[in-house]
Amino acid sequence: MEKEKQLREHLVKLLHGGQAFRTREEILDGITLRDAGKKVGQLPYSLWQLLEHLRIAQHDILEFSRNPQYQSPEWPDGYWPQEIAPADQEAFENTLQAIAADMNAMVQLVQNPANDLFEPFAHGSGQTLLREAMLVAEHNAYHLGEIVVLRRLLQDWE
């Protein structure tokens, strides 16, 4: 039981980030509406598109993990927004809030000892809560790294 508790604690730290790189909150802090819609050079995405992709993918993994009836978006088009920039400040803030809220919900799933980390989901093809939590952490880390690079190219990062 103690090892499982430790595993859950490690997963929560992994999900929050900040051990090998800055936290999500630090990386996203200070992005402006204006910069969110800028593209740089030959990069195929803006900050907004990365943020929306992060939100959509994280929500998809969360919902798959807690809702057997959930239907994922079509791959890949359903995971990437077409719009280069947010419609307005409210849309921008809603995305940032949704990313944080869904992360908190995933953390709660992982922290709840009633949720077996190792039991494959009946509605999946072998996926477990452990695998999905690690997938969220890995996917977020990848795209948060891209956000840092893009912010550097926009001269909005030290």
C-alpha cells in the first residue's frame, strides 16, 4: 500500500511538472492575447494553436479516463484548431483555465485510491489510469517545450 501511495505522489509531481523544467503555470504566465496569435518563420503553429491543442488533447485523455461513453475527436483534425489566434481575451482565458481545471481533475483521479492505477479500462484496448496519467505528462511536457521555444522566438522569454 505504501508503494502505491508513493507512486501516486510521483505521478502527481510528474503531472504538475517543475522537476526537470518550469511548471505549466510559469511557462504560460505572461502570454498576451497579441502574442498568442503570432506565427514565427516556418513554424506551422502559433502559441494559440499550441495552447488549444494542449487543451483538447488533455481533455480527451481525461474524459477517456473517467467516462466510458466519451467519444474522442477525429484524428488529427479534431485535435488542432484552424484559427491562428483566439477570438478574444475571453476565449484565450477560457483555454488557460480549462487546461488548469482538467489538469486538476486528472490529479484528483490519480490521487483517489478508489481508482486502480493498473486495471485496464473496460472501454479501452489495454489503457490504464497509470498509462493515461503518464501520457498527459509526456504530451504536456512536449508541447510546453514548444511553447518556450516559440516564446523565445517572439522575444517573450528570457
